[in-house]
Amino acid sequence: MADARRADGASELERAHAAVETAMQAGATQAEATLTVGERFTAEARDHTLTKVERSTGKMLQLRIFVDGRKSSLTSSDFDSRRLRAAIERAVAQARYVQSDPLAGLPDRLETPPAYRGDLNLFASAVAERTAQQKTEEAVALERRIREIDARIDNSNGSSVGDAVATVAFVNSLGLNGWYRSTQVNRSSSPVAHDAGNKRTGAYGTAARSLDDLETVEAVARGAVRRTVELFGARKPPTMRVPVIFERDVAASVVADLFAALNAANVATGNSWLVDRVGERIGSDLVRIVDDGCLPGRLGSSPFDGEGVPTRRTVAVDRGVLRTFLYDTYHARKLGARTTANSAGGGIGPNNFYLEAGAGSLEDLIAATPRGVLVLDTIGFAAEHASGTYSRGARGFYVENGEMAYPIDGFTIAGTFAQMLAGVDRVAGDLRFDASVVSPSFRVAEMTISGT
């Protein structure tokens, strides 16, 4: 991002303003433009060799146009003024043939975000300044390190290092405008080993806004190797009903499934088991689920959402009680609520969506479990958001006398989200914000394990 104009977002705001003005001149009654300029870099290594280097610079304009409740949209990477004007004029003309929807339109409240929320710490200059050589050498070093740690690692699906630097500008016809810059950096590795003829693959990664918040190459390598070899000799467990511990990353996938049920778009169509349950208890007192776009330095943070609404903290589930769904403007109007700043440009998405942390470590959860199952990985997609049923293939460890007794795989964990949330009886303190949906490890008092 060496361009001086790009450093303050002025050129991006100017282009977004011009697009909105063009739409209004062509007959739109409302319009909004989001302009994103991004630089991305990825380096991947396999078997001590650099196998892929990708660098790209992209720019995209996304425009929403309303003509008396009739909506059309335009996405373009062509910034030629003549061609772009013609495309916008066509989009306005097309909107006139769309059925009118009284709920369609820009947000009602005019809340102008500041030009730049420096307090959110979304941009790290050290990420933008790293050289391509530094990043490619790091990818090769990560691939080399996974093989040094354990001789059983004889292949890999690749070790990668990547980053992105982006500028986002937003303008709408109600006078709202804002911009921000952000960085993101990641490291990951996926080693392969063979366990008595069975191929074992593991993966571990880290992502953050800044290098200071990123796990080291050594930590990523050790995490990836551990996940690959720890299930050597795994066997299928017996069918039983026992406490189930969800390790942090698997717990995040459960929380992501819950986000789908809290998504107001699904609620509006009846595709959620939480319909008509606001104010009801849906979980134990340990369940506090938050969406917060204002956490400094986190991957899901931003000054405003996809509609320009300033982000905020929303407690969706408080001590087990459902307090609210998560809305964009359209579905808030449809369901008689207010937007929670969860617009994701054409849908509803998370900011930083997480189960609030408890205390202690994953090891403490295991030590407090006389008999149970630790889930380290799940397979398949068998969560039903409308009925609230949950069923996944899984891998992990059988826990006995507070210790990981032996590795297990080829089993299924099953229940309902209502039973799982009500059964949460311990939550660890190992929450790590390395994605937009995260969770600490937690334990459910009892679930069905289908094995032998």
C-alpha cells in the first residue's frame, strides 16, 4: 500500500462517491457503494521445496441500487469511467423491472462512522512491509520443521504463509461515508504420516491482524505434527452415553452452527429451531454467546458492517437465555427489530462471534472428567438448523480417570443443540481469536456416542 492516496482512503472514497452519484443521476432513489482494494500474497512449500507463490492486487466495486423499493445490484472490477457509468445506468434500468418490496432500502438511522477507527488496530504496518523473500523462506522453514519434529511425517499437503492488505471505502446516498485499512496474516501446515497402512493427516494454523498476535513457526509446526500423529493406533469406541469435551477448534464449528440458527434470515423463513424463542432459556448458565465487531485487533472487527452501520457488541445468548437474533436492515424490518450491524454485503454474517470463555485449560476439562470422550475433529455436515438436530462423525480420545486413555475414531456424536447447550457444564479459558467465529473448549454433560 505504497500509494499515498491510498494511505488515507481518499481515492477509494472518491470513486465510491462517484458511483453513488451516477446511480442517483440515472434515476435511483437510494444507492450505496462499497469499494475494496486488496493486495494478497501466498507462498506454499511441500517436501522442502517452494511449490507455489501467488501475488495479486484486486479492486472491486459493489453497488446496491433502489428505485422506489425495487432493488438491483452491480459488482465490477472495471473502473473505466465510461464503461462503469454505462453499467450503473443499466443496473438502474433493470431495477425498474423488479417487484417492489416495501422493506427494501438503506438503513433508516443515519449513523456516520468516523473516517478511520484507529482504536480498532486493524492495520499492522509490519505485515504490509514484509518482503516476498521473507514469506517464502518462512513457508519452506515451516515445511522443513514438521519433518524434523517427528520422523513419521513422510509427506504433507503443504505448509503455507500468506497475508493480505486491504482498504475498504463505503458511501451511500443518505450522506454516510467511511473507510478503513486492515491487514491479515496466516501460517498453516498439513503434515501426512502413515499408521500401519492408514494415512493420517492433520492440520494446524494461525491467523491474526498482526505478526505479534500470530503463533510462531515452531508453534504451528508442533501443533500440526501433534494433530497428525496423536491418533496413531486409534480404534472405534463402544456405543455409550458419556460426557463429551469439544476441543477449541471443534467447539468453534458448533458455535458456527449456532450462528446459522441465530441468523435472522433463517428465522424469517422458519429455518431455525430458535423461532419464537427470544426470552426463553436455551442453554445452561455457562452459555454466553456474543457478537462483537469492536474488539481491537481481531479478525472479525471493522468500523461498520456491509451496510455502513457502525459495528457494536451484541449479547445474543446471556447465561443461557436467548436475547436476540442477529440482523441486517432488511430482516430487522421484516421481524420488527433493529439491525445488529451484521450485514455481510448480500447476507447476514458474523463479526467476532464467540462463546464467552470460562476458566482453566483443556487439560483441566480432561482432568475433571472421570469417563468421557474428547473430540478433536469432526467429519461431515449433519447439523439441521430447522429441527436443531446434531450428528457428526468424529475422532479424538477416550477419557478415563481424568486422562486421555487411548485414541478413537470411526464414531458418531449425536444429540440436539437444545440438549447440548443445556448440558454445557464446564467452559475452559482457552479462547483464541484466530477467526471470525471462535470458541473456548467446553464440555457437554452427556451425549450419545455411536461406535461398536
